[in-house]
Amino acid sequence: MKKLLLVKEIYIEGFRNLGHFLIEKYFKIFAWFSFILFFIVLYAFIYRLSTGFAFD
């Protein structure tokens, strides 16, 4: 839980006083898009490991 709060604080601090409204929204959307892509890759990797895929 402590790590989750630390990530939340880093996320909030990263976007504080960033500047223009559109730039702030763009980077927030880009950050969430990156998180989603990371979790899709993580899911695919775990799925491949659980089904016995041969990484040759």
C-alpha cells in the first residue's frame, strides 16, 4: 500500500505546475495510455508463461 501511495504522489507531483492546459491533458492521457499498454504486455507475457509457450 505504501508503494501505491508513493506512485500516486509521484504521478500528482509530475503534473503539478506543468504549464498550459492542453499540454497537461496530453501528458496525462499519454501516461494512462502507457500504463495500459504496459499491463497488456504483462498480461500477454504471463499468459504465455502459463500456457507453456516455448521461448526459443
